[in-house]
Amino acid sequence: MGRPIELEGNFAHENFLGLAKKEKDAKAYKRFLALHHIQEGNTYVEAGQKVGAHWRSVQDWVKSYNKQGLESLQYHKREGRKPLLDKSFHEEFKRLIEEVQFKKEGGRLKGEDARQLLKEHFSISYSLPSTYRWLHAVGLSWITGRDCHPKMNQEAQEEFKKNLAKR
């Protein structure tokens, strides 16, 4: 059997089971339930097995509660990595994409083209999926039909339509 778990402060008097029942966030629910099992005298391993968590996680939750209280166990929205291209550049990027698109005659601006524009004008290297996320973020859909093929022959199409109607 391992050494006894050090329960500090209000730990023994906290109603973890009641908090778990009221909790809507599944991760916080699991944390509260694990701490309830610790209160009941279970080891980290036993508590972890009962809630489906590794014993180290349970140990970390106990330490976190001992240092910072209940607040440390509840869900906190995490910030991700800050985007390389700030939101203030959204409109400029959108304007640039539309400008280049209108200059192309009948062709399409591809994701790789947009990626190259980011590199040239903003000195930012994004992967292709990230480039598509940026295009979506600025309100540009990348699923569109082409107006006309660059090598399209309007006369040949009209002739084909006439001959098709005769059959």
C-alpha cells in the first residue's frame, strides 16, 4: 500500500459528490468524482480506476485542489496559439484575394495561390489547410463553379446546341 494521501484544508469537508452531480462538464465531473473517492479512503490508483483516469491525473487533481481550491478543478476555456495573421488584416486579405481573382481570366484562384499571397504580402507561411481556414474566416467560400473554361469556344457550343436539338 502506498503512503497516505495528504488532504489539506477543507478537503475532508468538501461535498465532491454533490458537486459532481451538479456539474455539466464531463471532465470536471470526472475530477470531482475522483476526489470523492479519495475522500472515501481510496488510493490514487483505485480512484483512477473507478473514474477511468490514470492515477497520476488523480494525484494532480488532489494537488491542484490543495493549492488553488475548487476553481482549479472546473472547466476553463483554453486559449490556443495566437494566429499568425491578426484579425485586423482580414479585410485586407479578403480584398487582396478578390483583386487577384478578378485579374485572372476564366481561371480559378487555388488554395496554393492564396497561400503564396499570404507569404508574399504578409510574410507568413501557412500550411494549405490553415490557408483554407483563413479563407473561411474572412468569408470566402472555396467551393464554387467556374464561370467558363479559359479555352472555351462560344461558337462551337452554340453549334453543338443547334445540332443536338435536330436529333
